[in-house]
Amino acid sequence: MAQAQKITPRAKDFSEWYGDVIAQAQLADYSPVRGCMVIRPHGYRIWELMQRALDDMFRATGHRNAYFPLFIPMSFLAKEAEHVEGFAKEVALVTHTRLRATGKHGADAIEVDPTSALEEPLVVRPTSETIIYAMFAKWIQSYRDLPLLLNQWANVVRWELRTRLFLRTTEFLWQEGHTAHVDEADAEREARTILGIYRRFAEEWMAMPVITGVKTESERFAGALRTYAIEALMQDNKALQAGTSHNLGQNFAKAFTVQYQTAAGGLEYVWNTSWGVSTRLIGGLIMTHSDDNGLIAPPRLAPVQVAIVPIWKTDEEKQQLSAVGSRVKEDLEKAGLRVEFDQRDNMKPGAKYFEWEALGVPVRLEIGPRDLASGQAMLARRTGGKAPTPLQGLTSAVATALDEIQASLFAAARERREHNSIRSATKTQFIDFMKGSGGFAYGGFCGSASCEAEIKQQTNATIRVLPDPEFRSKEAPKSCMWCGAPSVAEAVWAQAY
């Protein structure tokens, strides 16, 4: 690791702190292409672990992976009016197929070859509904072909003016699921099933508590019938939309003529869903758990779960510790853990401790000559605390520590969320809350788009979801928190990323 940089305290500047943690942990860096990022190996390993866990969940529910082109004919986006309007300002276009040399020097040495213009410009994939449903129209003939359950791991491009590593970049990585069903009920079950998978992943793997619910009309995905989301609260009390699942109805099916023959012999349009999470989850992981010393990675997603640091002064001690450390590493790896044995002799133990801490490693095992003589190792937790642990049974002790860290991270994040949530908020309370510390504010909502827009304009807060029953207040609100009109639903407001 390069020379350590000082991390800005969260309380001083949360945005600076976030960038410092990413740099210190070597997760990502800004690229020469404006608005894009380079995901470094430590950060990409987190994404790989996320992929593996989610992919297993998708496969367990009958989904299969496929891959579709990065380029989409521009006319495809125009087939679904609301969809094209939603993405028109974000798309990147390919208009020519080649460059040519000019004979000049420097930046003027090449130019676009005007004779290579495409007959139809190609959109660089902002999302894949249009091209996937064009293919569904070829593949789906009968009710026997349904449901069709596909997922794609890919990159997408959405032109962004204000970017932040992982949270909002012009190009990012994600998965997008796309399915076709015989009726609305089956599509609705699919959308809710995926929402449940996203919640399970966020809470069980990321240790990040979320609330689930449906988006309002103004916040739903362009072209969808309904949009469901998981919403998390970061340490600065801003919300993060961590995943969405859309019941698309028949809008895209009608636009691309995706029909099937029913058992009775008739012809019906399919019902579609789409859903996705992206590398912004890594940003959510950072902002949920990390501290002023750097990254804290929940054990289930930590690239390195255990770092073994030997401490020696003589060659004889080094040889003894190398043998013991190698044996400990082997035992831990046999138990399925991700382990590094740090035998570098050009760094002092303290510098190694700092480095592994900055990388977010949940458990560090320190072993010195005195520890060997006592038949123990010092087990240090990234979340705090250090205790001697017998070498006999060390694997079991480490596994227990990792489970406890995972659980404690989730419990702490959930407690923080509840501490920074208010219910049955009045208009005055809501305004003061948003001007102050912020967080999740529960209150009645009249359903008016103009009321929703006025709240956003005056407080910069948006409705994150109309929460599912599990998250609703014990008493349903009777009037709108903002205008006083009869309430049609309880809403959760927050300022958000």
C-alpha cells in the first residue's frame, strides 16, 4: 500500500471522508475519462463476492444468465414513449464507425471519417429493456415458453454531470433481470420475489438494514407499472436507493409485440418485469459501516477475512512463526475463509496492522514468540477489541468472531436507522428534521404530485417508498403531513443520494 493518507473525520466532511476511505482502502480511482471510475482489485473483489452471492440466489429461483449487446438501435428507445423520455438526457450515442488520419500532429492527428456515418445511430446501453424484449418477441411463441426468467451481468452508460465513486458514475457495473409472464399476478409475484432477494442480500450479506415498499408515480421507473425498492440510511442520514424491482405490465410487450398463444388458442401479450442492483452497493457498504480509521467490511463480503501478522526479532523466531502461521492459514482456508499471511520483512508489525485495518479486514491474528510459548494468538477485531485466543480451536474461535462481527454491524446499523427516524411527523417537525440531522421521516401523504414536488423543492427531501406493512407505523396517518388533506398512504421521506 502507498503511504497512508489522513482520513477526514466523518463529522467534519462526510463527502471528503467517503473519498478518503475509498482511496485508503484502494477500492477505486477516477479514470482519465471524465465521470468514469477504475475499480481497483480490492474493490472489484467485493463486487465479485456480491455477484457470487446474488447469482446463487437468482439461480435458486429459476433464473438463468444471458448477455445482450452493448449497442441498441436508437429507434428501439422511441417505441415506448415514457421510457425514451426517462432516458433521453442520459444516453450516449455512436454515430460513426471509424476515424481517419489527418496528417497533422497532436490532438488534430485524427478526426471522425464523415463517410462512416451510421444509417441509424446506436445508443450505448443505459438499460436493456428494449433490446431484450425485441429478442423475447422472437423466442416466445406459446404459454409453454413462460415464464422466461433471464438475468444479465453487464455495464451500462448513463451520462452524468455530477459523479461520485460507486454512487454515481457515467459507466457502472450492474445486473439486470428481465422476465416474461402469462399474467399480471405472476409478474407481480416475480417483482416481489426479487425485492425479497435484494432485502435478504442487503441484510444478511451487507449487514445493511433496509426498508421495502413501492415508489410513487413520480419516482417509479420510466415505463413501469409499479416500482419497488429497498432503501437504506447512510451514516450521514441520507437515504440510498440500493435496488429496484419493476412490474412493467404490458407496456414493453405491446411496444415490441411480445405475444404468446394461450392454452385455449388465443393470443395474449406477456407481462414483464425488470430489476437491478449495481456497484453503488459498494458505496452503500462503505457509508453504512466504515469509520474514521477507514473501511470496515462485513465479513461475508470482505476480500480478506483474516490477516495473520507474525512478530519476530531473530531468524529463529521468524522460522518458528512462519511454520505456525502457515499451519494456521491452512486450517482457516480449509474452513472456507479468505486468509492472508503477512510475512513481509520490510514493514514493522504496527505498519501492517494499520494497513490491514485500512483495508477493512474483519479479524487480525497477531502471533509472537510469547504467544507461541503460551500456545495462543492475539485476535483483534476491526470493530474494536483484542483478546488472547488459544491456538487449539483457533479456527472455531475465528469463525465465531466473524459471525459476531457480521451480526453486530447489522444491529448497529439498524439501531442507528431507528434512532434517526421520526414517525407521525407534523409539517413543522418535518422541516426542522430535514434542516437538522435528517433521516427517515414517516408521515401521511395525500397522493398529490404537486404536494410531493413542493416538499422536494422546499426541503430537498423525496418520498423514498410507501412502506410495506412491516415498516408502517402502528396507527395509519389520517391526514397529509404537508397539506393536511386526507392521507391515502404513509410515506417515508428523506434526502437522498
